[in-house]
Amino acid sequence: METKFIENTNEQYSIREDGVVIKHYKKFYSKKRGHRIIFKDEEVKVSKFNKSVNIYYNKIIKNITVKQLLFKYFNYCICKKCNFKIKENLPQGICSNCLKLNIKESRKKYFLKNTEKFYKKAKIWRDNNPEKIKLLRKKTAQKQMLTISKNYIAHLLKISVKDLTDDLYHHHRDLILLKRNVAKNHNISINRLK
């Protein structure tokens, strides 16, 4: 993996492309025979709270997030949730897919905690707007009729959707399309065709 030295640290700190910050340091051992210098590499501990590391910049400790370092040196960030590489610097550190999932999950939790409240609001809205409800029902019925959904065919056959097999669905769908085509060509009502 590619590593890059963090500037102004006198090549004591580097960052790998997977987000690991490494501290390079020297250890001096003095024995009777003389000094020995041992170079060691050690991973810097990342704070769990804000995903940051402490780095010594010219004898000053700076607290920098790993996300900032990755974006500065490799031009991408890593999502906190799915570990996916993001080509933009997002303030939350979460990709757009995980953000949408978080919003959906929080809405589901809120709905499950307050179901009675939502049902009451919906009932009040339905009671206050009967014309809009009629329009919505008409639009959904037209959409089902045009797309010839399984619900529409099950309703026509007066059976449940669970009992409707794929063969029966395709057969009845083809029959409806044929009747519509004949009715359109001969300018007659589809109800006259049986």
C-alpha cells in the first residue's frame, strides 16, 4: 500500500492509503560499546470518539482527523459505515448511500414509536380532504389498470394475490391486452367483450 509522509513532521509521521497513521521514530540505546540507533514503526492510536490522531507539528501537538489527512494526501475519504472510498470531502464522513439508509432507519424508528399519532393524523387528513382522497384513489386505480399489476388481476378474478400464480397472471394479462386492442380497433366498449 502507498504511504505518504505528513508534511511539517520531519518525516516522523506518515499515512497509508487505508487510513492508518504510522509513527516513525528512533530509539537510542547506549551500552558500553557505544550508541545503537533502532528505527521503529508504530501505528498511532485513533480516538474512537472523533476518529482523530495526535501529531507533533514542530513541537506542537495537533489533533487532526484521519478523514482530513486522507483527503489531503490521497484525494478521497473512507466512509465510516461501509468503508467505501468517497471522492469528496463530506462533513459527516458518511457516503450518500449510508446517509439515506440512516434517514430511512430513523424515520422507521420514529414511526414505530408514534404509530397511533400517525394514524390519527392520517384519519384527520382523510376526513378533512375527501375530494383529494377520491382523486388519489382514482389515480392509483388508473395506474394499476394501465400497468396491469398482480393486484389488479387478482381483484378482477376475485382471488387473493397469494393464490395468483405466474402462469395465470401472464395468461390473464395477455387476455386483457388482446381485449383492449380489439376494443380500440373496433371503437367499442371493452365491457361488451367477454
